[in-house]
Amino acid sequence: MRCPRQSGGRALRADTGRVNRALPFPEARERKPVTTSATRPLSITVLVCLILIYAVVVIGWDMVMPFERAYTQGPATVAFGLRISGWPAQIMHAVQLIVALALAYGLWHMQAWAWRLLLLVVGYILLSTTVWVAVYQEFGRIMFAFLNLVIVNVLLAFTFPHRDQFA
């Protein structure tokens, strides 16, 4: 008979029959989700406010009042580093808005999926910025690439210290 720890690091719980991950610290099993502002880290609260401001001001405003750009008329955005305009841009704005609002909601409630979504968003920003710089080589607008790097660092700096608190 194999020891429960030898079966891939998982052990069956006798009381429920569910599989429980073997955690290094027993108190980690008893962690409850953070749902009140008194127990949520201040940096997460600030980050949620910044994400909501970005969602409403930048994405929402660009959906309602698209400003003219030198390379196109009408709504335009960048998706995976490539410029898109017209209705595809409006659809991408809607997707960006949904992701931003979902991220704000998940971070506010300290959900485990929000931490994974945040990592996905950070990866997307880095990939999109890299492709945009490589394809268009508009070094006069390189400040946008640096702004994206600042955004990535802020996202990670505000959440990484609290990654274990996401239930």
C-alpha cells in the first residue's frame, strides 16, 4: 500500500472524500477568502481603483468618443501588437473592458482566478508591446512601450506580495 504522500503529493481527506493538495503549512488550509475592505491589503484596493479608472476613462471613453489618429479614421486600438480599426476595434474595446472589469471584481474579492487573470494580462501586455515595437518601429512613440512596462510593474508590485491570500 502506498503512502498518501507518494500519490503525486495529494492525500484523500477522510471526512469528505475530496482530494486535498498537500500544503507545506497546515494553517494554509484554513485560509478564508478576503471579502471585506478591513482585511483586504491597501495595495489591492488602490490597484482595483486604478483598474476601474483605466476601464472607465481610457477604454470607455475610446469606445464612446474615438479620437482621430494619424494612421486611421474612426475607432482604433492595438490587439496583440497589431493595429485594428473600425468595428473590430470596437469589439476589442468591449473585450478589454470586460477583462478589466472582471479583473477589478476578482481582485476586490481576492479570488484565485483573479491572480491567474492578472498574470495573463501582464503576459498579454508584454507580448503586445513587444510585437508593436517590432512591427511598427515607431521609436518616436516608444514612451507608450515604457508606459506599458510601468503598468506591468505596478500590477505585479501591488499584487505579488499578497499572492498567497487569493483564495
